[in-house]
Amino acid sequence: MDSFGKEIYGRTRLLLGEDVTSALGRTRVIIFGVGGVGSWCAEGLLRSGITDLTLVDPDTVSVTNVNRQLMATTRTVGQVKVDALRERLLDIDPQARITALRKTYSEETAGEFDLDGYDYVIDAVDSLKHKTLLILNASASKAKFFCSLGAALKVDPRRIKVAEFWSVRGCPLGAALRKRMKKAGTLPSSRFLCVYDDEVLPNRGAAGNCLAEESSFGKAQVNGSLVHITSMFGMTLAGLVVEDIYNAVVK
């Protein structure tokens, strides 16, 4: 790392010390889903000194993403999400190792990902089917796994919480995942923490020109969401990774 790179993470080093900062710099993280939650998680990790990130998402930036996704602007509409986010992250640290993969994590592609090769796996996927598969595989890997549950239909930031997957209450997505896994008889191999929020509001407006996206429950529907909630979910995920590294080195 050159002198400029050291300056970027100077305040991180001041708080955490050289040993923790060096550990952050050696950490590899893969993020599945770089929308309203995953994009902010990626930036939070990079600005904290984790400079080896793999971004996985199949979509392009839509105008309806602009209200909440980090890299979504009127200039980037139509661009591949992982490419737009990679460009943004390299503006922060040009020496960062950012891998952008325009892919969906599915039964067909899961074998292409060596989850054991990462220190942390972050799940910010929307599709219930794909999320279930990622949870099962990531929880069985050598990587530490953190998961985002549903961030739509929420306004109150004080209701954002962190809990172990089986202890999450009041989150429809968490309940749907548990029901799906129990029905299939396939449960996670290890415990993992989730970021969630037990507030579930109704949509008060019409969808209008919003594009329908595959929801967490496998149907094409539109749910309203706000940047202060999705970004806090993402930054909380980033914080869980940083805290885990800090505790591993210091405690």
C-alpha cells in the first residue's frame, strides 16, 4: 500500500490499530446482491479497509433503483449494476481488488463459486429460491456468513435489529425461509446472524411506472422501500464483518 492508500484508511488505523487494519486488508468478502442493501454494504466494507470484494448480481440499473441504491443515478441507468458499483468503489480506492460478476446464484451456477475461498459471504439476495440455496451452501462453507432479510415496507430505523436466523421474529421473509427449509427437510449447517426489521407497512401508493421485480416470496410484485432503511441494513452487515475481525484480533 502506497502513502496515499495509507492516508485513505488513516482514521480506521487510528481507531483500530495497525494489526486490525492489516487484518481488514487481508480479508476477502463476496456479496450476493448489490441492490438497496448490498451496494451500501460494499461501500461500507471498502471504506473500512476491506479492499478485496467480489460483487455478484445479474441486473442492470433501473430508474426505479435511483431512490435507494448506491450506484444508481440518472447517469448509470441501463448500466450493469456490478460494473457501475465497481467503478464507484474504485473511485474511492483505485488499488482495491473489486471483482464484478454479472451472475445469478442458482442451482445452475452455484458450482462456479468457491465459497470456501472467502473469509465472509454476504447474502443480500431478493429471490426466495436463490436465497434459500445460498443460505444452505454458505452456512456449510468455511466462510463466516451474514444475511439480510427483507428491507422493504419500512420507515422506522429504530426497529432494525440483528439476531440469529432461528430467533428472528416479525419478519415475513425470515418466516418464509424457515417454512421452506423445514418443508424440504434441508436446514442450515451452522448458525448465522441476520439483519432484519419487524415493521411491515402497506403500500399506500400505486406502483405507477415502477418495474415489477421478483419479490422475496417468488412473485412479481412491487414493494416500496426507502434509502435510510436499505442503507442501514447494508451498513449493519458491513459493521458485523468489521466487528468480527476486530474481535478476532483484539479479544
